[in-house]
Amino acid sequence: MAFYIQNRDNWTDFTWDGKKVLLKLSEIGHLQGKLLDWIENEIEVDPVLKAAMAHLWFVTIHPFEDGNGRKTRAITEMILARSDRQYATKKF
């Protein structure tokens, strides 16, 4: 599976498993907002699955020239840390 990012004018594109995917640069802010809203409000998804989905979503948006991997790992860690707090307060 190859993953390459290229920026062209008002579009960013990447190749995922041999298929080209295009994102309009003007939509990146909107997509990031949707991701953050989903992270903050989605409670029905298992925390590990939620962390994995958020990781994939952020990497797919790929909003920055550099540091996307570090930011993605920080988002993943935040979701997992929040889930520890959530389960630590439950009584079994």
C-alpha cells in the first residue's frame, strides 16, 4: 500500500492503494471541524476503535506540510487517555 501526498494549486491529492484521492484545500478546515466535533461528541464507539478512526481520518485530511504524524499520534493518545478516565470512574 503506497501513500503519497502532493499539493497542486487549490487541491491536495494523495494516492491510496493505487487510487488517487483529491481534497479541495478550502475544505480542509471544514473537514477538521467535523473531525473535532465527532471526537468530542461521539460516545457510542469503543475508545480503541474511535482512536483508530480518528487517526485514519486526520491522516487522510493531512492538513499540514509537516507534523501530521505527530499531531495524529497526539490525537490518538488524547482519545485513549480520555477513555481511561471514563472507565476508571465506572463502578463494576
